[in-house]
Amino acid sequence: METVVLALAVAFLVVHGLWVTLSQRNLVKRERLARQALTDFVVGGDRSPAEAALRELPPRSQIRILVEIGRNLIGSDLVKVRALAGDLGVVEHARRQVRSRQWHTRLRGARLLTLLDSKPDALLSLLDDPNDAVRAQAIESAADHPRPEVIDRLIALLSDQANLCRFAVQDTLLRIGPPVIEPLAAHLGRSKSPEATIALRIALGMPDHRFVEAAVELANDPSAECRAAAAEVLGAVGGTAPLLVLESLLDDPAGSVRAAAAMGLGMLQHWPASERLAAMLGDRDFEVRRGAALGLQRLDAAGELVLRKALTASDPFAADMARLVLGIAASREVRHP
Amino acid sequence: MTPGDFIGQIIYWVEVVILSYFVLVNSWYAVLLVSATFAMRTHVLRIRGESRWRVLSSSVTPSISVLTPAYNEANTIVESLSALLGLHYPNLEVVAVNDGSTDGTLEVLRERFDLVPVQPVYRRVLSTRPVTAIYRSRLNPWLIVMDKENGGKADSLNAALNAASGELVCAIDADTLIEQDALQRMVRPFLIRADVVAVGGTIRIANGSRIQSGRVTDPRVPTRALGGFQVVEYLRAFLFGRLGWNSLGGNLIISGAFGLFRREEMRDAGGYQSDTVGEDLEIVVRLRRMSYDRRGPGRVEFIPDPVAWTEAPEALGPLGRQRDRWQRGLADVLWTHRRILFNPRYRALGLVIFPYFVFVELFAPLVEAIGLIGLAIGAVVGAIDLPFALLFFLLAYGYGLILSVLTLVLEEVTFLRYRRFTDRLLLLVWILFENFGYRQLTVLWRLRGMLNWVRRNKKWGAMERRGFAPTEPADPRS
């Protein structure tokens, strides 16, 4: 039995190895010609040599070359490659694939359509796919079709069970940009942590005054992570209401929230808070001390003055943090309490 | 019954026990291979046609700090750091730690990367030997160099962990060459599952391959026997050993040469332990143990497609010292965490994975040595006949041979890194011959390692590195 398995395995290795070597030798040359013809077509050459060269190849090679070149194109050049892929039957093949029962076939089809199909319907139907990889691929493709109903659907997917899909949604919403702000602000207004925390992180990537109302509300959320995220958004957006909320968050029981509020006040250059930030340099939580020091640093001259005063403070934590932020080398005695 | 018959009976039954051990171990290997095949199929289907462009250009991709300790690496450090700085990953920081080198490593770095002293604000969560200075490169601002007093590899990694700002940290050896897209591939499990704390990638042997600008541009199978045998060993260990464990309770080993971890979990666990030579195994065991104790995340995964290349020792002395060290490290870690063994509180870790490492990885050389010596004595005193001896060899070596060949089949139908047919044939040759001499030598080295562990020897042993100098282009006729 052992001998048979061994013999079969060795035979497979030899035969497969030989087959790969021989078939590759011929294919590599034809693929090189097709790649060249397609590149010529994209840069303004004739379409028929590219089409002919691609038709000579097996479907797998056609797809490989179309994807390889299409991935690097945008605008009218990509439109040309998409049209050629359509005529070669690649797009239709991919549309059939996304209707497959097998998740991996749907995934392959979705990946092809993301690049080569200009009509989003087949892909967007996969936003409800039971497989997370397929769903994430559909989410990724939605960035090219930012219609209001698609954005609403994407925002609803922020609470997707799968980590991969939540990552894909965050990325896609950030890529879409300004059209997302209004619906995201509305979503923030009616959501609580933990979904709200993810939404706040997206808001932080495109700070806008329309997020303020919801962020002020979420600054009272029971989750410290959510309050910290709200403080970051308020610090990035600015305005009178955010300043008041950020000042109140300096007394938050959670260190991460105090640190975020301190950094936010610094970002907004709110110098009247410098005394409170100076007091926070002695906080027992390292992140709060760091946030306060960096906040002070952002207050420019006023903040630097406070930091220099802290260098001689009786509290070694405050003095050390001030020294670190001012970039003054430590003596051996005061290195990192 | 004469005394001779009595001894013969004892030897016979010892051999039967050892034979049963080999049957059990090889059957478990077969289970691992089947598990690895299924895991590989799912993985390949998932990554086929994948565009990592999104990960590469996303602002929400987790940031990574690559931690690279260096002790007397003046010959290789510039090449390795240049390769690391050229990795294709969006939010990347490289933290190199000069661990009190005496060969001018820091001077080489200062000169090559135009380093300037900086004072980053970071928290020393983990205690280490004093850090004397921190520099940032003016040429590559995402390169940080820490200069510290000598404290060993674990101490250097802890110093780097303190200063690292990435959400994920990638611990690598200074002489490891990571493929350019490896981090994009390696980050996937962290995006897929929130409970992943560590991910390991594949290590391959670079000996004999063509290397240019810190990249393996033409992977070749070494023509020297020692290098070739190690290629086979690494393929077996990574492609079916570690991959197989993914769906059988998770991995216990992530190679110190190439692993990606969640920074916060590493810091919470207390970082690397300095008083063991198996610090890479120890941190993974601790992370997994901590996940059960604190009911937190603790999944450790291996994925086969991110690849790092390393230089394998090609002389018996350094290779023996390396294997001795690995065995000492294993014994040390398993002893430190002995409470996990058969402890139902740790579920698969305590009931399957840990016992496997104790009874197979740790004791296998001992059992194999007893088996071989018993076989020889048994044959001399006539207690063992020829069919029994043949059965022993078939189970001990023949089965292993099949597993090695099947691993090669797995490689052939998936990644096919060695593009030349002749290279793959050469691998078959090395698979065939590793059982004659090399395997027995590794048994001896591992036994020596266990003996040294009992004597509490915690030395690393000198390794001679030739460095990855750019190799001459291969002969086009080859």
C-alpha cells in the first residue's frame, strides 16, 4: 500500500512537472504577444490584433492578461479593455459565475466583474451573499457606483457580523467620500455603540460640521471607546459646541476619552484650556499625560511655555512627559518613571 | 527461560511499543496532511484572482511595525533594512534594534541611512536593558533605530515593542528576506477575524537561490545536501505541519524569523521572555494560554502564501548548534507551561496540541534513538527477525517518505515556487536521501539539546552568516 501511494505520488510529480514545463513553454510566448497587442491597443493602436491574440489563448490566460492590464487603467482606457472583455465573452462568463452555488465561483466572478463590468446590478445583488468574502468583494465594487440607495445599504452593513465586511465597508465609504456625509450623519444620529464607534471612525476620515450634532450626543454614550471616538471627531471638526463638550470630557472617568479630549483641544488651538491640560500632565494614566502634552504642543507658544514650566514641576510624571515632548534628552535619574 | 531469552523478550516488547508509537505518530501526521490539504484548498480558492490593491491603498488598513533585532549584523543589516523599507504595505514602520553590537553595526546604519537622534514619546511597558539612543532616518523617516545595551534577542524585541506604534507588529530576524507583498498577504487573517492575535507565514531556504537587492528573484533548490535536506524539512514543517493545525485547534509555533502579532496583546502578555532560547514559541504559548485564562481573543493562524527567505546553515557544526538550541527551547517552553498538559480548562490546547508537542515533537528523538539501538541489539541477540526490522523501517521512514512526497505534491499544485522541473526532481532526490544519515544526525543533535536543557545550558551558540550578497546571474543554459 505504502509503495503504491509513493509510486503514484512520484509519478504525479514527474508527469505534472513535465506537463507544466512543456505547456508553459508554448503559452508564455503567446501570452507575451497578447499582452503586447493589448498594451498597443490601450495606448491607441488597432483593436483587432489584440482581440485576435487574446482569442488564441485559453480563457484562463485571457482573464489573467485582461485583469493584469485592466487593473492599472482608469477612464477611457479601462472602458476600452472592458468593451474588449465583453466581446470576448469574459464578462458574460463572470456574470454566470456570480450566480453559481459555489461560493468560490461566485467570488471569482465578483472579482472579475469588479474590474471588467460597467453595469453594477449583478455585483450589487451580492451585497446579501451568505459568504463573507463574496459580500466583501461586492462592497468593494460599490465604491464605483455611489448611488444613494447603495450608500444606505453600505451604511447598514456597518453592523455586518463579519469582520472582513466591516473593514470593506469602512474602506469603501471613505473612498466614496463627500456623498457619504449626509447619510452617515443621519445614521450616527440614530445609532449607539458599537456600530456608532465604527461610523465615528469613518466620520473622522472626512470631518464635517454635519457630524457635530450626533458626535455631541455620542459623547455621552456608555462605551468609553465610543466617547473617545466622538471626542476625536469633535476635535477634528471644531466649533463652539465641540469645544464645550471637549472641555467637559477632560473629566471623563476613562483615560482614553480624557486623552482624546486633550488632543482635540490642542488641535483646535483652544489656549484657554492650557491650564487644565497642564494639570493633566500629572495624570496617572500615560495616555492622558501624552494626550495633554501633545495637546499643549499644538497650542504653539502658549503651550510650549506651559510645558517648559512643567520641566521643573515637583511631579516627576509631569516633568518627564514635558521633557519627552520637548525633545530634551533625559538624565539617567529621570528616565521614564 | 534463559537470561538471554528474557533480555530478548524485553527488547522485542520495547520495539513493539516503539513501533506502536510510530504508527500513532504517523497516523496523526496523515490527519495533519489531510487537514492541511483542505485548509490549502480553501485558502487557494479564497485568494485566487484577489486584488490586494485595496489593502495597499486603504486608509483603514492596520498599521504594521516591523521589529528587527540586530547583533553584530554589520554585513547584512543594510541589505535587510533596505529590503524591509521596500515592502509594499501602506502604513509601515521599521524599528531596528542594535543590541550592543561590537562590529560597527550602528555606524554602518548611521552612515547608510543618515540617522538623527529623536525623542519619541512612548511608554516603556516592558522592562529592557537601557536604551542609550533612538534615531530616525532622514532618508526613510519610517525607519527608527534603537541603540541599547546588549540583552539578547528577546530583550531587543521587547525594546522595539515598547517604541512600536503599529497596531500589528511583525517580528523578524535581521537576516530574513521578506517578499515584497508578504505583509499584504499576512494581514488578511486579522481583517477576516477579530479574535486573531498572531499569524505566521512560510519560511523558505534561500541557499542556492538568486538574490538581488535583498530579494529572492529566482528560487532554486540547493545543490548541496545539507541545504537540500533543510528545504525538504521546511516544506514539510510549514506546508502540512503548521497549516494542518489551523483547523485542528490552532498553531502553537510561529517562527521567530517571520510572525505578525497584535501589539496590545503582546504587551499585555508581557512581551518576549528573555530567559529562554525558545522565545518565539514561548510567546505564542503564553498568548494562547492567556486567551483561555482571560477569555479573550487568542487565535493563532498560519497562512502559506506570505513568504520569507532565510539562510540555512550549510555546515554540520552550526546546523547542529541550531537544532540543539531549538530542542532546548522547546523543552524549556513545554516545561514552563507544563500545567497546560491534559488540562481540560485549555480545551484543544491542553488536550491535543500541547500533548502532541510533548510526546511527538519533544520525545520523538528519544523514542527513535531507543528504537534504533534496540533494533540493533535485538538483531544481534536474535530477538528480532528480519520481517519485524523491515516493518520498523517502513513505519519509521517509509511513511515519512510518503508524507514528504505528498507535501511536494501539495506545493506542486498550489504555489510552485521552484519553477524549474529539474529543481523539483532534485527535491525528490533530497527527500529520498534525507533518511540516510541526515535524519539520524538530527536525532543526535536534538538529544544533545535535551541533555543540554537538563544541564540548564541557555547559550544560543554561534551562527555564521555569509550575508545575502547579490549573486551572479545564473547560467542561462542551466
